[in-house]
Amino acid sequence: MSRSISQIYSEAVSKRNDYLQLTELNSGRTEQKMSVMNMITYVMACLIFTYETILDVFEINIAELISGRINGTPEWYAKMALKFQFNSLNNLGDTIIFNDDTMKIEYQTPNEQHRIIAKSAWQNYDAENGIILKVCKNNTDSSEIENGTLYKPLTNAEMTAFMSFIDQIKFVGAKIFPMSVPGDIVTIECSIDYDSNYIQADQAFENVKAKIIEYAKNLEYNGFIYYQSFIDAILSAEHILNVHAGAKIWVKSYDPAQRQYIEPVQIQNRYRTASGYVKFLDEGSENTINMTNLTFNGVTEA
């Protein structure tokens, strides 16, 4: 990162004064901006600043070229996953070819309308078995979106086509395990105090629900979910005064091998979701928040 002009100038003046030998030019030690030596030093500082700025731009351009090259890194596979094309009319992936001119693998007919993957991410499986490539598509159910479930897994046909796509583009010896499963289910169990001067229990419930959904919508795909972040989301709801100690948050993940949800895990600090995203449950539903274990206590504030 380039230094500022003032920083360069200050360093130059300090170094110049250490080596200044000609007594006739001792006036350069003055702090006056209009002295000849200081003016010359300032001009050189501007030139050095321009040079360092150009180097910064050059470095960014090189970094972009490196990140975009075909090299089979995990990041490259995650980027390529977003380019996957699926034709819903015939339930097949689009045709892939090798372009002799560009020396790249690409679609015979590029069509952004056929791109179905909204999010992709990778994580290490282990040293021997390569990486897990997580993908999902946008949820089109408006009621589920309102309740915080922004994504959904690929269908069986889409997943089969996607796995074939990865097999065609992956480098020899690469071990890539595509995965697209239903969202991890979050359940919250705690006791909450609300200000009964302004709201009742049902409104407190709605306020908390809205904040938790807002938090879920802003979660980074395949990022960590944090225990304290859920508590902070509840406390940020209007007229909510306190969350009692001992609050519990559970996450239940889907196991693609067993094709079912496994036993929930209690979050102590943070947790990386198996699917890459979360959804909430309500009693008798898989589309809304499970807040049946929340207890609301009315408190009158002076």
C-alpha cells in the first residue's frame, strides 16, 4: 500500500538532514516550506507517491489475473460452480465443449438464464479426499423467504447434472465432492423479558421473530453462526429488555448419507453449518421459526 505524500516527505526530510554535508545548504534544515531544499524534497515526495500508487494498481491487476486463471484451486471450482447451466425443459445440463482457440472448457451456448446456482463455497474434507463443494439455489417460495429461508438445495436431477459438470471440468487427480442439502435447522430456547408498558407477549414474540429472521437473512453463506449473535439479535428487538442466562441454541444438520436430519448440536460459541445456510422451524412447519421454547415475561419499567 502506497504511503501518503506527507509521510514520504517527513521521512525524506529526516533522512536528508542526517546526510546533509554542504554548509551552504544548511538552510534546508529549516521548517519553512518555501526553502529551496524543502521544495525540492516535496517535489520528489510527490513523484515517489505517484510511483508507489502505480505499483499498487499494478499489484491489483496482477492479483485479479492470478485469481482468474485456470489452475484448479478450490476457489476456482467454487467460481466455476456458479457458471453451471441447467435446462429445466429437458432436466439436463447444457452441453460443454473444449474451445481450441481459448484453450478453455466452456458451454457450447452460454446462457445466463440457465444458471441456477446462487451460492457456492468450498471447505477441506481431509488431506486425502480433497474438498467439499457446497452449492444451493435461490428459494422461490415467498412465504419461506419471509421467514428467513433464502436458499434451497438442488433437486436430484439438478444435482446429477451438476456432478457430471464437475467431473468434466476438474483436473486429473482432483477430488471434489459436490453437496447440496436442506438448510440446517436452528432452534432457540430461552426466557425473555419485555417492557409490558408498551407491548404484550404476542407483540414481543413478533418483534423477536423479525429480528432473528433479519439476522438469518444477513448470514454469510457457509460462514459461522455465533451463539452471541443470536442473543444480540433478540436484544435488538424493540421493547425487549433482557435475555435470561442459560439460553440454549440448537442446530440440526442434514446428513446426505443417511438422507435425514441427525441429532441436534448445541452451540457453545460458534458453528459452521453443514448446508451453508440456516432455516427455522415452527410447530408443525418447516418454513418458519421454532420459537415454541421461548418464554416471555412482562416487566413494568419505571
